[in-house]
Amino acid sequence: MEPNPQSLKSKMASLMEDEVFRSFAKYAAIITTKLLLMGPVTAYYRLTRKAFQNPEDAAAHSSKPEDLKQLVRTNDDVERARRCHQNDLENIVPFVLIGFLYSLTGPDPAWALLHFRVFVCSRFIHTVAYLRALPQPSRGLSWIVGLLTTMSMAHSVVHSVVFH
């Protein structure tokens, strides 16, 4: 039996009327956009620090073959941006997946909004702490707050599925 496209459309529309799901969609879009912007941030550092990973990238920024070896190198700022981006991938993707499931379990809207806001704020703080090389425990605390927020939602999803 083929799904009725009109029925699917009405189900999606009703989902978007749900307060928790709308909040999730908003915060997931914000944090995913932040994740996507980390690529251009890394590129900015590569260009301004003239530190390229590949010879062909370096060649695009120098016409002298002897300069290539100096341009294909690592740079602390570039590596810091790359590690920050990697950490975002390791944390934002699980948040989006768990947050989606969490929003479908019918959580209290105030608690759900708190989870979403705390996670997003913790990731922005983490990024600033990482890129600015702020002293620890700023980066570590912001990371653990985001992780515990995602784990709290995961616990709620598992509890809802197992004991419902």
C-alpha cells in the first residue's frame, strides 16, 4: 500500500504545530548552521596563516615552486579550528539525532526548551573557548555540559521507550 502524500503532508504539518518539535527544529537549525560555518572558519585560518594541507592548495597561492614546501605545513590556529570542528561533529550530530527522538516522546515543553538552549549555549561557549584558547576548565566544562544535556535527553528517550 502506497502512502498517501496528502496524509504525510498533514502529519508533518501537525508535527510542526507541536511546541517542543518547533523549539527543537529552531535550535537544531541554529547549531547545525554553526557546525557548517566551522569549515569556512578553518579555511579563513588556512588562508590568513598561509598554512595548507595539500601541495595543490599551496600552489594556488604561490607561483614559486620553492615556496610550496613552506606553505604545506601545519599551523596551531588552523589545527585548533580543525579540532573544534571535529569536536562539533562528535557532539552536534548526536544532539540532533537524540533531540529529534526526544521531541517525539512528548516531554514537558519547559524542560525540552531548557535542554535545547543549554546544549546550544554550551557549544557556542565551547567554540569561543577553543578558538580563543581560553584557559581550562572553560572548554572542558562547556563540553561536559553539552554532553550531559544530550545524555539526559537520551536517558529520557530510553526510559520513554522501555517503560511506556
